[in-house]
Amino acid sequence: MNATVAPEGHPVKFAAMLCLYINNDHLEVEAALKSAFHNQSLKPDHLIAVFDGPVHPEVARVIDDFEKEHSVTRVYHDACKGHGPSRSAAIDACEHDWIAIVDADDVSKPHRFEATCSIIKQYPDTAVVGGGITEFNTTETLTSFGKTKSYPESPADVRRYLKARSPIAQPASMLRVEAIKAVGNYMPWFNNEDYHLWIRLVSSGYELRNSPHSLIWFRTNPALFMRRGGWRYWLNETKLQFYSLRSGTTSLRYVVPGVALRFVIQVMSPNKIRKYFYENILR
């Protein structure tokens, strides 16, 4: 599990992945790219843009304009395959040791990559480095900011946190490509491909860490919490908890109450109550 890292005094070289699909807003995509490549104290060297099926022409033009000034690799899917296959394709296309996730509707804070890379240089064998997120939402007339969520910093605390919930905010994460490929890359798991990946990494002996800083502004809206509900979502989360149990990253002490609580929130509760639980209890 040894990793290569830039010599002391030299920045870590890394790429960024951006996965696009038909519902992306071109202004949000433009803001995401600007925050990740222009307004950073330490910038990515390359962008891997995955077109997960058709996208709006305005979004395609944003990438065309971006490519005039930056190095870009494009990956195209004929039809939408979902987040897992798109991120897997970006990993496969990456020629750097590290790749940062840039979500098309979030905004990276100016110190994001500098804070992440300082941890990578200190702990080069780390497989994933994440960090905190600050929620925000925009309307035509207002941008409102919500809570800042922090995550466990040390590998030991990450392992403890993983017993009950996902320990890494994927939109704020940077991944060591070699480690991700070693455990099979992203795999299909409905709306939980990232959580599934963290379990596989930890059960394989890899270390995951988080920066103490908030690294991104994370966009929220009612649709976000709608996607985190329903029978299918709960069943797949339940299967994931038992997968974690079989993998040795949790125990029945956490699985049984966790599955029961998720049933109440994800199946029985209306979206307004679900939003409250995710913002105040589950996250």
C-alpha cells in the first residue's frame, strides 16, 4: 500500500473529476469549475469530464470554453449510467496519483486543495482525504448558508464513525487512484457507491482521513432529501449495513438500531421530517 508523493517543498500533482448529466445547470457547472480551478491557492493539473449520457448544450459549451485554457480529458457514455459508473470511468481515465471530486453543483472553498494536499504530503499512504462541508442554497434572489458538518480526522476515528454511518463527505474528497483501483474501483450500489467504497477500503486495511476544515459549500434543496427516502433507498442502505457487518467494519450493536432508525426516517417520515433528521442527527 505504499504511495508515491511529491518531494518535500513541491506540490502534490492531482487531477479533478467532474461528472455531468442531463439535469445539470450550466451556471452551477461554471461556478463549480471556477471555484476548483481559478479561485484556489493550489490548483488541479487536469480535468476529467465524464458526460453521463446527453447534457444540455449550455453545459457542453461551458466545458468547451473551459478547455480553451485548461487540460481536459472527456469520457462519454451513450446513456446515463449513474454516479458509480461515471466515477469509476474517471478513475480509469486518470493518469495522476490523486484525483479530486468536483461535483457540478457545489462550490470549492479557496483553500480546499491546499488543505487536502498538506495531509497527503504528511500521510502519503492515505487512500482518501476528505473534509468538512458547509451547506448552502440559492434562489433567484437569495443565497442562504446552513450548518457546517465536520467529519472524524484520524484513521482510528474514521473506523469508529464507519460503524454507524459514512465517514467521508464524497463531494469534498480526494482519492488515491492506486488504492481505489486495488479494491475494485466504484461499484454499483444504489445512491451509496461512496459509502460502499469506504467500507471496502477500510476492511482492506487502508487509512482514510479528514481535514478539520470545511472544504466546500455543499448545495442543498428539498430534492436532496427526497432522494434519501423510500423503500428502495432503505433496502439498499440495509443491505449495505449487513455488508459492512460481514466485512468486519461494524457490529450488530450498530446495525440493528441503525436499520430501525433509517426505516423510520427514510420510509415512514415526510420529507420535512427527513430533512430535520439528516441535518441534525444522521449527518
